[in-house]
Amino acid sequence: MEEKTRRFEDKGDKDQGGGERRGFQRRKGCRFCGEGPVIDYKDRFLLNNFVTERFKIVPRRISGCCAFHQRVLTTAIKRARHIAVLAYTSAQV
């Protein structure tokens, strides 16, 4: 009988190690699939949503785009940088 009570006592110390458990977040759907806006390298306001304040391209897991539209978006951002619609960096003058 003493062995059974010891086993239950050892299992009770679960609170020591970890933090709170994170809940599952619903996956974001792609904004461009279906009837969404068209990705255009001349649309500066649309492309600014997918660039950080240091003008890095936001990764797919954060932007919520599908793989196909993330590739199209990356190409559009690079084209916009090339023709000076978007900046390459946040250079401070």
C-alpha cells in the first residue's frame, strides 16, 4: 500500500518545470486566393503590408500567404525596389 501512495505523490509534481500551455491558433488564409486583390509591383500601398519597417520581406508564416502567392509577392517587391517604388533599406540621412 505504501508503494501505491508514493507513485501518486511523485506524479503530483508536474507544476515545477513548464509554463502555461499555448492554445492553438487558427491558420490564416491567403488574402490573394479566390476573389482577393491582384498583386502588382506598382501598388506601393499593398506591398508595404508585406515589408517590415526595415524593408525586409515578411516570411510566409507571418504574412499568411500560400506558397504560390508568397513567391509572386516576393517578385513584385523586388521589381518595385528595382524601379524605386519601394526602398531597399531604411537608410537615415
